[in-house]
Amino acid sequence: MGSLIQNSLDLGRVVRETRKRLRLTQPQLALAANVGVRFIVELEAGKPTLRFENIMRVLHVLGGVLSVDGMTPLISNELEGDQ
């Protein structure tokens, strides 16, 4: 079961808890995700303006995936038609 993420603080909390559960230090996670330690610190603190690509790298290293619920299939169909 996933975690409901409603804001950057929620995401930071989940990243921090997962990192600690995996017994990784912030520098270890930063190295594995190819980001700086400062990025990990800011992500865990809930900074809302971080680079999405780097967030995805960290989630991948932690074994997480990003999922969006609640959007109707019409949205994806309309987007496919725009291509």
C-alpha cells in the first residue's frame, strides 16, 4: 500500500522514513541517486521547489514509484490524440 502525498512535506517525511528504515545515511542516498547531500536534506525538509528529475532518482533508489490516482481516462485519451 502506498502513502498519500498531498504536499512536499509529506513527500519529505516518506523519503526520510524510508531512508532510515533502509539504514541509509543522507550521504549514502545522495551518492546512490547521483544527487548532492544538500538535495537530500532539502527534499526531506519538504522544500517545494526541487527538481522533479532528481526527486524521481531518489524515489527509484528507495524502491518507490510515482502514481497518480483520481484522473479520468478521458484525460489520457485526449493527450494521446494531441500527439
